[in-house]
Amino acid sequence: MKRARLIYNPTSGREEMKRRLPDILQRLDQGGIETSCHATTGEGDATLAAADAAERGYDMIIAAGGDGTLCEVINGLANKPNRPPLGILPVGTTNDFARATGIPKHWEYACDLIIGGYTRPIDIGKANDRYFINIAGGGSLTELSYDVPSKLKTMVGQLAYYMKGLEKMTRLRPTELKIVAEGIGEFHDEFMMFLICNSTSVGGFERLAPDSKLDDGLFDVLLIKKMNIAEFIRLVTLALRGEHLSDPHVMHFRTDSLKVTTPDYVQLNLDGDYGGVLPCQFSMLPSHLQIFADETGESTYR
């Protein structure tokens, strides 16, 4: 029987994990996986728990929560010489990474995917001394996700982001940024935000980086130029359809390394949570982790 360490956020989503935990443990046990649990108690706790699990030689680690919980677990694993394969139970508010990789939304199917045992390699991004699995960004709009109180997210789900977004739209402001990208060149201008994507699904937009792949060794970088509110609303409408890359306000390129600096105070967003401030060196770690996935490669997020 294999041993797993389940690291879960009891407040993710609408606290579904707390209700489903006995059923999840039973299903994993029936599938030949002996599972012990760690409920996170605050910021950074999932990182410590994942690092401890890797050092204790578990056969696998399972992260249950949203993208923030997953990012913390990644940060506990990424710098370890022994990195057990990672299972994901997407019980958070947006679950961008699970959506991008086709990991089932319903806990039963997600458990069965882990029990199936098939894994695939994925790339990991590094931002200075921290790691991210899905998205890194900066600028006034990227501060949205950590401006939304966790209690509000628990109560009303993704609607909380839209509520906060409407408030922020009245305070749009550009930021002076200098971006030096390996193999691409240098950009120095005012931007509304920059996004460094490792997958197709970001912030609930399923086609924000439509050609991005998790195993190609490259970031998809989007630079959003200065614009007014009307232009921004139009851009969001295009992004919902995946038609925004041809808009004149969007610069898009692919690279495995870039540095972003600014004379201003700019906070970083890593997988939906606070990730420090600029300046920052971003680099790609190709095929750095193994995740449990569908053997056919088909999307099963439903």
C-alpha cells in the first residue's frame, strides 16, 4: 500500500473539504493509498507541511484547496532533491491550474485520477527565491486577488473577485516597468500589468494564454499597455473569447527567463496570492515536478 500526505485548506472554496474529508480518505484507502492528513492553519503552513512530507519519504503528496494552497505546496517541494508526485483536489474558488490541466473538479473523479497512478511532468516557474505553478504578475489590477478577504471568498465564491474588480476599475493606473526578456529584448514603458503564464487558464479566463503549455519550457508573457476604462472593458470581453492577443494594447512573447524592474512600489501576485515586490528575476524550471493526470491526456475538469 502506498503512503500519501494530504495537505488541505479547511477554508477553501465554501469549506467543502471539511465536509468531504471522511469520504475522500475512504476512497483513497479503497484504492490502495494509506493517507494521513495535515490541515493548514495559516499562511505558509502548507509550504512547511509539504517540505516535511518530502523529507519523510511519502510516496505522494496531495494538495486540496485552491490555487493559493497549491502554490504553497509547490514552494515546499520545488527545492527538494526528492519531489514525490503531486495529486490535486481542486476545492478552491477558481482552480485555474486544475482547469488548465483537466484535473476533475469533483472530488470522486479527482481521487480516482490519483488512484490510477499515471503522472506527467510539468514546468515550474521561479520568481526570485519563490516558486509558482500557474501565473505570476504585477500591476494595479493583479493586486485584486489578495485584496479580496478570504471570508468573502468563502461566502460568495468567484463573485467576490468581480465585486472587488468593479471597485478597482475606477482606480486604474499605469505603472512604469522595464522588462528584459531572454532572446526577445528590452521594453521600457507604462503598463497596466504584466502576466507571466505557465498555463492557459488564469484568473477564471480559460484562454488568457491560449497557446501556453505546461511542458514546453517557456513562459507566455502578456504586457498590457496603458488604456482607459472603456478600452479595458473591451479587452476583457476579447479575453473571455481568447481573441485579445491581436489587440494593440497587448504585447505577447514567449521566453524562459526575464527580469522586471520599476522605480515604483509594485507588488507581485504568484498563483493568486501575494508574492513580494519588484524587482524580480523570473526563470523556468522545465519538467520539474510530476503530477497525477489523465492517461489519455483528455480534459476531465467538470
